[in-house]
Amino acid sequence: HEGSFLIGAIAGLVSKSHVVGFVGGMQIPLIRKFEAGYIAGVAHVCPDCKVLSAYAGTDPKAFADPVMGKELAASQYDRGADIVYHASGKTGAGVIQAARERKKWAIGVDSNQFHEAPCCVLTSMIKKVDVAVFDAVASVLRGQFRPGVHELGLAEDGVAFVLDDDNRAMIPADVVVRVRGLAAEIIAGKLEVPAK
């Protein structure tokens, strides 16, 4: 939800229509956290922006339905959205395809999805699995490993948004500065991101 907050802030600051979208895969608490963070990020920087939300389904196949992803995103673009963020696994390929066809922006998830549509993927909210694995192995080597669920947010460098040579020209420098400032506030505990 913290990474999604930053993505929402980027969407809210970049959107020209002040309408943005969210396409989730399966309706489960984890994906609702992505949605909650995104909506909060949009609202934080653009109180007048509207967020359109939709889910692909209620069972696991909702993460593997690009046709449904394309339909949901197309509907949001047709209702005025100029940016759609997806948290929907392979269903997101349809979101990106809809963005390409309508010459709009999509925001990827989990890994950098820029190369799926260089024209149209503004950025991606990435999970830094490499950091999680490294931290787990390091804790084993120190004899301090503890089993259980470990959440890595911004403070733990577990999530981030992509800004590199491929997409740097797509996101204005002042937006990058503002969003990095929001990340610092979250890490410092000055800004709390809702999980619901």
C-alpha cells in the first residue's frame, strides 16, 4: 500500500483529465491494500481527481484474464481516465493493451513493465523481492532468522516506483521531487498510508 500510495501520487500529478483508474485482479484483502494506497495517494495530491476502480473477479483466475483486464481498462479510459494502474497479474497485460490502443497511460506492478508497451507504461510499482531474499538470508547467517510474515515497505526498501532512463522523460522532474518527498514523510512516520 505504501508503494501504491506513491504511484497514486504520480497518477494524480500527471493526469490531465483528473480521472484515473485502478484494475485489481481477485478481490482479496492484499489487492484491496493496493487499491487503498493508490486512492489515498491520488487524493493526497489531487483532491479533485476521481478514481475509477474495478476487479476482474473473485477467484484466482482473476489474475490470469487479460481479456477481462482489457475490457475493464477500456471502460475506464472511455469514462475519462487517462491513467490506469493495475494490480492484477497477467490480467494486467490486457490493461496495458487497452492503454496502447487508446494512446493512454498504464502503470505496471510487481516488476518493471515498461518494455511491454514503451509508448504507454508511465511507471511501475515494483516489489523488491531481491531485498526480501537478501534480508532473509542475512538474518539466517547472523543466527537471527524468525519465521512468519514480514512486510517490507518503503522504510525497508521493499517497494518502489520505477524511474530510469526509459521513463524519465515521461514523469516531470517536479513530480519526482514531490513524490520522493512523500516517500520520505512515510518513512519518517509523518504520513500514514491507509491499508483499507
